Amino acid sequence: MVTPTRRTWLFLFVQKKPQWFCAKIQATMVKRKHIAEKSYVFLDESGKPEVFSRKGTNLVQAGTASKHLVISAVRTNDHLAVQQAVTEFRLKLLKDESLVETFSPAYSLNAFHAQTDYPVVRKLFFEWIRDCSLDLKISVIVAEKPKAYLQLQRDSRRLYATVASQLLKRFLHTAEDIEVIFSRRDASLKARERLNLVVDTLRIAYAKDHEMEPKTTVSYHHNPHYTHGGLQIADYVAYAVFQVFEKDDWQWYEIIKDRISYIQDIFNKKSYSRGSPL
């Protein structure tokens, strides 16, 4: 008796269910057709990844480091539109006569930064993020650091890279060419290269696990947050979600919650969306 080969089984299956097979092929082609040519992902965090000091002191227990690390990702296919819109709004605020007394040589709003911006400016920019017409896809990941594996707790850069990878892996296949821009100030080239490697390794593994061909070209950049409006939006989003988890302060999150597509609380194995919000 001759054992049918895999190709023979496929041929017999197609003969039996040709309509299903054609529909599957067509769906795959349509999906591929709608993949964007170019996409940009801007990442910023709130809270620091450190748990232990170099001397072994638990900084979270000592109250000198945050309990949570929050990383947000802002995706767009038109980074220039984002940069232009954020710049125009910033200049609009600088020209606003009602805010003249707010600004000074010490605070001239050269860029938006949630932690240091004055409350009046912070509120206005959060409302702008909520109301702007930009096509932004925003996702957030939350890491309760004391619940991470001990190896990650003792290596802050590895912790950050692992959490960022978990955030990025799902959508680093949504365009033919993707640029990822981290708002990180690591002086070490080795640290930046390690971060890139961890993200790329997990991205490729995710593609293989989901039977996807990892054909997307991904490049990584590490820039200060003030260099692009996309990073400044990511900074504000991360700040708002961090305030909820770290301080139970909901005021900023409530303003922009409808702009956030997905929040993953990774070590507590919880997730939230517009249909199932925080």
C-alpha cells in the first residue's frame, strides 16, 4: 500500500472543498494587499525598569523606585503629519495670551513632557491628543516589576527589553518597512544593540509561531523624547496609564482612554481594550 504524501492529501482536500480553499487564498491576498508600505512606532515609558541597586538593595521596597513600568507605543503611517500637528499645537499655546504668565525663560515649552509640564499645559495637550484627527494606533503595556522573574528584576535593561518586546511583537508585521523609535538615553551602544536584538528575536519567533513569514524590514532608533511629536504623545500616554496603576490617579487617563486601543498588564495576565476598559 502506498502512503499518500502531504502534497497528495492537499490535492484531495482542494478537490473536495475548492470553494473554501479559494476563499482562504483570496483572504490571504487581500490581507497582504492592505499591509502598509511604511509604518512608524514611537515608544516612551513612565516609571523606571530598575528594581535592585548595584549593591543589591531592593529599590521598590525602599520606596526609591516605582512599582510599575509602563511603556506606550504610538503607531502611524505618516510621521511628518504627527510632527507638524504637535509642533503647530505647541506654537499655538506659546501664542495664547491667556498662558503668557505661565511661560518664562525657565519654562518655554520647547517640547511636551508630561512629568514636568505645568498642569494647565498638561491638561490642554491631553485634550488635544483626545480630539486630534491624526490616525494613531496606541497600545500600552504595564509591568508590575516585583512580579517579574528574579533574573529580570536584577537586570533592568533586560527587563525593559523584554517588556518592550512583548508590546511590539504583535504589530511589527503590519507594514513592509517599519521604523521603531525608542525614547531611551542609554549611552552604551552595547545596551542599545542588545535592546534591538531582544526585540527582533521575539518578533521573528512570534511570526514563526503564528505561521507568518517575517519579511518585514525593521530598523531601530534611539532618540530623546523632544526630537519628535510621536515620542511626546507616547510620553503622555505612558504617564496617564502609569498614574492609574502606580497612584490610583485616573484624571489624565479618563481624558484619553478612548484613544488607547489596548492595554496589557503582562505579569498579572490581564488585558483591557475599548470594549473592556480599565
